[in-house]
Amino acid sequence: MCSSFAYAQSAAWQVASKEEIAAAYQKSCAWFITTPSYSFKLKYTSYKDHVSKEQIESSEGYYKRVSNNYVTEAVGLKTVQNDNLKTVIDTADRIITVMTPGNLKPNIAGAEELEALLANARSLKKAKLAKGIKYHIDFSKNDQYDAYEFTISDQNFIEGLTYYYSEQVEKVYSETSPAKSTEIKMKPRLEINFFNYQVPAKYNEAEFSDQSIIARDKGKVSLTGAYKDYRLMDYRLQTKK
């Protein structure tokens, strides 16, 4: 799988407009909402700077939707949503959060967030790839991002997102003298790759069940099975009687 930097090296960049970048992104985001059944895999990779191939960390995940149900697992969190409940499992902190079922699209920047990013754009460009188009936004100086890229395939799938972070300062503490620290300046890069799309998704009903996690009794929920000792956070919307 090629990195965004490798693509950028070989791509022939052209000037792009805010309108065409917004339209391309909105069309792809709309596909996630209007398509009733699909799945794809994810890979998150962070790098030490904007051009380095030296990884900080990497993890993989997946997203699967069928009608109003979906299940996803990535970066230490698993979410299961069905007609009755949205359940988020945080195994690291041993917390389970339950909510009223909601948004059906993957947790990526929405059209409104992209518009906010475009408002601070310094330059915009695009590059035709073998099977899609890459869009690149350079920002005016800010504390969050220097640049942002996204790649849309010819089938209108989002295939990649790249965040080029602004300079960050990280403190590294000495093992021999914990009170002493050294400041390291970094400009990390995060790449999120989307691949192995399946339309429609292959699934079984058990994938969207929360019965191994949640027990119900007259509208109340509690934890069961392997999750019985987790902390439960109930954020469901309460309807007035």
C-alpha cells in the first residue's frame, strides 16, 4: 500500500477550487449515508514527520453497515449499533457507553468540518491518479494542521485521508531522572487508508447483536458476561412520558 507522500511525489498537481473540492468530498460522504449495505477495512498509520516513512504506530480496523445496523472496530474502540441501542466498548479503560442509535456514516470529517477547513485554506490543488483523484489543502498558519489530503476513487469511495499536523512539542522524561525532561519538536503525519470495500456487505445477524454485552430489564440496561465488571455510562435520550 503506497503512502500519500509516495503518491504526491508522482502526481501532477493542478490548481483546484473550493467548490470542486467541497463537491467531491460531499458526494463521497453522501454515499456512506445513502448506501444501505457495505463494508470496508481501515488502516491507521502515524509517522514522525510530514515526509518520513518512520512509523510511530499503526493499527487496523473495519466498518460494516447493513440497513440501520453497523459494527466497527478501530483504534481500541468497538461500536455495535442496532435498532435499539448504540454500544461503544473501550477495552483499554474498561468502559461501555450506551446511546440512542444515531449517525450511520463512519466517523470521518463531515461536510461541515471540511467547509471550516476550507475557510482557512492557503492553497488548493488536485492530482489525477490511475484510478481516482487526490485533493490537497494547504492551510494558513494555525495550531492544528499544516495540510490535509483526501483521495476519492473512480467508484466514489474515499480511499485515503492524510493529516499533516502543525508543529507539536512532546516532553520525553529521563528514565534515570524522572524529574528531568527534554522537549522534542515534531510535525507528525497521520494516514488513514480505506480498502477492501464490499457492496453489499457479507454479514450475519449476530454481528449486530449486543446480547453478549447488555442485559435489559424494563427499560433499564446492565452489563453481562465478559463485560460485567466494566463501568457503564448510559447516555440514551430519555423520552417524556
